[in-house]
Amino acid sequence: MELKEKWIKKGFVDEPIIDKENLENAFLKLKKEKNAVLMAHFYQESNIQDIADFVGDSLALAQFAAKTDADIIMVAGVHFMGESAKILSPQKTVIVPDLNAGCSLADSCPPLEFKKFIDQYPDHKVITYVNTSAEIKALSDMVVTSTNAKAIVDSFSPDEKLIFGPDKNLGNYINSITGREMVLWDGACHVHEKFSLEKILELKKENPDAEIIAHPECKKPLLMVADHVGSTASLLKYTYTSDKKTFIVATESGIIHQMKLKSPKKLFIPAPPNDSTCACNDCEFMRLNTMEKIYNALKHEWPSIEVPEEVRVQAVKPIEKMLKLSAQLGL
């Protein structure tokens, strides 16, 4: 079997790196030669965040991808983020380091099943979370992120009937703070589902001055005890604008790197999952990306993301609506 065939089977370029010590410099040189940019999600390893041209949450990454003049967009995140970049920039080469970097939330919403679900509610508008496949976005009237979900839901008429998918926890949270009764798809993120409320409350007892901050993808009982609920970008901003010194962070622990950079004198405690052997809760898919894979992927310009044009032209509509409305709302 030829090397390329082996790489395709594995889903990433498995080529030995000879000079690991100078890998970051080699990547920066290659990036400049190819007029490429690296954008990284907050949940990436700290060394990847540090070398990225842009670090942000799903909304910020989509906004960046729509504006960059680079020829190649390298997405250090998960597969749906690469798809979103390709949908917005079809003329550009979009690369992900590892095709196996999927998303449990996106996988919880198969397109055929979701189509059957929304067909049961023909008089409803369909709002979907950005953490979905291109096919799901193509079935949507509007796409949202955790940063803009409330504001966008509020932009619909109060008597408008809505479907929200795929994250039931985020959907329940938005219903609770807007008074809506959106019909919810039964999906969830495996990371945010696994947080242990019992262990978090134990940490709170040990650190009585700490504030609990949580992502709205977490379950309702955890959100009810949180001092602040918000997207990754919102959680980050809260920590450096608050006068509190200690935070229990209930989201993927990669965001703590940015929190420490912004507030080096503050203490950030990762919220533990139910698994008694773990002290923090990491996304196994996000952590598939490494500097070695990122360098090799850019060198070979593979794995590249392709979205069928008939899907892309439908999927881009709700994304562009989201970006336009987010700009109008100052998000």
C-alpha cells in the first residue's frame, strides 16, 4: 500500500518529523510560503493556540474564515468547523489536521433522521447550532452559536414556532431565559454531559470564594448552581473582568490556557467529570490535533475539506444570516 493510501485510511498524514525542536519555526515558514492561516478553537492544546493566527470560539472562527484573504485556511478544531470555513470560502483550500476529529454533538444529529423530525413540524422555523454537519445546516433557516443563540432566538417574533437542534441542554437553557417553548432535538455534547455536579459542589466547599462558571451545553442542575453561564468567549471575558480570584470552570479545559494568559494571578480549577480517575474534562476529538499533524497537513495540503456544491449553497444561507444578524447586534 502506498503512503498516500495509508494516510487516507488513517485520516491524517502520518509522516515522521525529523526536526521536532524547530517544528514551530518550520511551520511558520511554510505557512508564509503558502499564504496560509491557522485558526484554532479555544479547546486546542496550548501550544497550538500559541502559534495560531487566530484563536476563538465557533462564532469568531466563522467570522474570521469569512474575512481572511489567505489562500489556505488551516482549521485546528473539529470537522464541522472545517466545513463551515469551506462553506463560507469555497474558493479557498480548507485543511484539517485529522479527519477523525469529529464532534459527538454533530454526530448525535444524523441528517436523514433530523429531516424526518422537522417534517413533523411543517409550520416551524428550524434553528440549528453551529456544531452540526453541512447537511444539517442546509436544512436550517438559521444557524446559531452559544454566543449569539439567545439574541438570535429573541429576534424571531414571539409567536413564531421554532425547532432547535441538536443540543437539548442549550435549547432548554435558551427556552428558560427567553420564555420560549422551542421543540428540541435530543442531542448532547459528550464532554458537557459528563460533568459531575457532586464533585463540583465538593470543589466549591473546598474553595468557598470560587465562582462556578459553566457552558450552556451543560445539564440544567449544573447551570442552576453556576454563577455565570455563557459561551467559551463569554466565560473567558467574565474571568478577566470579574474581581473574583478563583473559578471552577465547567467546560472543556483548553479554554483555561487563555484564561491564565489574561489573568495570570487568578486560579482556574477545571470541573471534573463523573469518571473518578480524571481531574479535568477534555474533548478527545479536539485533542487529536497535534503540531506534527498540523505541519504535515499544510505541507501536503491534505486532508482538505470538500462540501458538495448543492449542499453548500443551501448551508451558506443560514450561516450568512447568522453573521449578518450578529454584526447588527454587535456580537
